[in-house]
Amino acid sequence: MTSFGAGWPTLLHKELLRFWKVAFQTILAPVLTALLYLLIFSHVLESHVSVYDGKVPYGAFLVPGLVMMSVLQNSFANSSSSLIQSKITGNLIFVLLTPLSPADLFIAYVMGAMIRGIAVGLGVLAVTLFFVPSLLYLPHPLWALGFALLGSAILGTLGLIAGIWADKFDQLATFQNFFIVPLTFLSGVFYSIHSLPRFWQQLSHFNPFFYMIDGFRYGFFGLSDVAPSTSLGIVSLCAVSLALIALGLLRGGWKLRA
Amino acid sequence: MRRFGAVQALAGVDLTVHEGEFFGLLGPNGAGKTTLISILAGLTRPDSGSARILGHDVITDYRAARRALGVVPQELVFDPFFSVRETLRIQAGYFGLRRVDDWIDEILAHLDLTSKADANMRSLSGGMKRRVLVGQALVHKPPVIVLDEPTAGVDVELRQSLWGFIRKLNRDGHTIILTTHYLEEAEALCGRIAMLSAGRVVALDTTRNLLSQFAGLTVRLVAERLPATWQARVLRAEGGVYLLRLDDYADLEALLAALRTERIAITELALQEADLEQVFLRIMSGARASATAVPA
């Protein structure tokens, strides 16, 4: 009699192998991109931009934003690209034929996305520490870790939903270019929202990415645009809501099972 | 029942495959074979009705049903990131099976893939990829194995070794459900056969009974045309080559007389004993005729 254990750790392992085998593209390239952002923006704006009333140099302010932006974008990229590739090449059938439950699929794809996002984030942090070594002594590491975990989970889940929804690569690119990238760039990665006109400040409060980055930054400076507990509440609510949507889609088999 | 928009892919299929059987599922393209298999595998959900694998409902008890089932899909799909061995390990892992390298080695040996164990899937030929698909279906040792056109694109020699392996699995107690376009394979391997047409079962019997029930003669005739009175006997017609159904040898004399009367020149004429292909053609032509019949 064959004894069957849990299958999701293997799907998670496969997800990790998938990006690790092309680590140059999935880890090193986004680290290099973030480093270029840091070098260019901090060099150009260091003496022009004042953040947190001048308490934090702009270069240091920028680093947590870039780290979190990399975490978010790569978490989304991992689950969405894995799923769309499997759908288009047809090898998703190997997963669908197995006893893996909707919750198993959710856990494996989202955890895979979180690990890739956090691996890229750690890579960005490691290279940027060379330029801003003071950031190594962050005052609230658990806040930073909590927001990194929640942010990567949210974007991993969004990637899963987008991967289920999209039938073609260009649909996924549309989702990424017209939804994920603008929300990330307009979330305060490169600026404090207090430097924005009032209208844009208020609009930023409707962007959940803003709370992820602002809360993450609190872990590094003990300063933030809104209270970290407020950010944590909003980000947690987003995580739970999106998880319920993704689980519902997986349970119903929408666009996965005919 | 399963409907895709206006197309009803399956309608009222009621089939039981017994444990340990080698069962054939035959039918023309679009008959509903793959839809039926997809319902068993949980890839498609029926609009109504139910399906069970060894008593496990494929929807309400899907975990047990899928553990009991191994499916070789029709499409030649693979994951380009992995080697053959990694592919099989991962597939076993999805079922919660670890440390199964001995069984994987056995599968690789039977499928003549040992030398390719560490080769990336992308580097394999079509036939090799097809054999890896068979390996993936077997890796969790399912008691029921469904093979959807498993030998398409596999050369004759490898086809024989593949069937040798599948026969062994069947002798060891595995239930095999096979769809194939190679009817001689179904005739040689399957103990029982269901024929599907337009989503319905139009024949279901043992292979032996089907052959004896439709026993008779067919004649292969190459001629410029066919006498009008013989059109109803046509099983297949392709560019002046006709396959005609005869009830007995006396029919042959009647055919020759009709050809002489209408002064039709014969280029070639050959008598054939009934085989599964002819049984299939007769049943399908009967199914088409009843589907298009207009009630009086």
C-alpha cells in the first residue's frame, strides 16, 4: 500500500528550482536595476530633496523603498509568470492531475513568490548597504520583516490571480505595466508623500502599496508618513481579502479546469 | 453530460470499466473520448452526472480518485526547466511520494530512458517526451491508468516495447483504459471496447464479440465508379478506392454482375476478413445514418 504525504512542499520546491535555475535573470538582474536606481536618483536628488524634515538623508530614505519595490515586483513576477507559462505550454496539467487541493496550490505558489521576492530584496539591501552602511542597524527589524512578508504575500497572491486570469503573455504584461508598476512607483518609493500636493497626498492613501512601503520604511528609521499599526491593519486586510479571492478562483477552477 | 457552448461533447454516457480490465475507448475525432477522460481526471467538470474511480467520486472525493488514477495526456507537454529524472521526482512529490528513486529507475529502464535520465526535457525527441509522459502517469503507482493516444509519434520498435510494459502492468493487476487511432493496437490489447460517436456510446462489448457480431467480408475495390445499387454498402471511399461490406461470398458474385452490367472496369479487387477497423467503420457508418435519419 502506497503511503501518500503532503504534495505542496514539492510544488514549492519546483517553484524555487524554477527561478533558481535562471537566477541571473530572476535575482541578479533586478538587484542591478535597483542599484542603478539608487546610484542615479540619490546622486541627482540628494541635495534637492528633504525627507522627514531633513532627519534622514535622501540616499538612505531611498534604500528601503527600493528594497520593498523589488520585493513586491519580483513576488508578482514569480507566481504570475510561473502560472502563465504552465498554462500556455500546457504543463499545468501535471499539477491539475494530482490530489493537490486549492489551498495546497495557493500555499506553494504564494510561498514560492514570497521567497523569490525576499531573496531579491535581500540582494538589493546587501548591495545598497555598501553605499549606506548605517541602514544595517535598523531600529525596528520586526516591523520591516512583517511588512516584507505581508507585501510579498499580497503581490504573490496578485500574481497568482493575474496568472489564472491571463490567457496570453501580453495580457499579463498589461496587468503588470498598467496596474502593478504604476501603483508601486506612485507609492512613495522615491519620495515622502508629504512632499506631494494635498490632492496627490490624499490619493496616495487609496494605494495599498503606499502602506506596504511606508510600514517597511518605519522598520529602518522609526519614522513614517502614517502610523505603522494603521499600515499593518490595511495591509493585513488586503492580504486576507486577496487570499480569499485567489482561493475562491482555485476552488472554482476558473480558467484552469474546463 | 458535458456541454461546451452549443456543442454537447458527451450525452448520457454510462460505462463501467472493471478492475483489471484492458479497456479500449474508440471513436472518431470529436467523439468525446478526451472529454470523458478529462472528466475522470478532474480536468473538466460534467454539467450533470458523476464519475468514480475505484468508488471515489472525481469531484467530492477527488484526492482519493486522483491518487488512484494515472493519465497519459494526448498533448506532448513538458516542463523545459527540468531533466527527465527531476520531472519524475517532482511528479511523484506532488502525490506526496518521496525517496522513490528505485521505482523511477525501474520506470526509466522499462521506457528505455535510462541513458536520458539527466537530459533536459527540451533535448528529447518527440517519442522520448511521449515516454516520459507515460512515466509521469505511472510514478505514483496508480491502480488505474488512462492512456490517451499514447503511441502517437512513437516509432514501431518503441511502440512494441511500450505495449510490452503496459501489458505487464495490466498482468500485475492495473486497470488500463486506452484510446488510440491504431485500431490494430486496440484489437490486440483490449479485452473490451466502447465506441463513442457524437458523445454517445454506440457499441460496448468484448473485442471478441464485436469481431464475431460484425463478422463478414469486405472487399477492397479500385474502380472508376460504383454501381448505384452498391452505394449503401460503402464503408469507406477515397479517390476511386472503395471498401464495401459483403454479407457472404454470394454477394461477391452480385457485385461482379453489377459491375459487368454497368461496364465498369476493375483495376483491383481484394477480399478481406473482418477486423476491428471494419467493425469500427460499420458501427460509425450506422451511427451516422441513425443520427441523420428523418422520422417519417
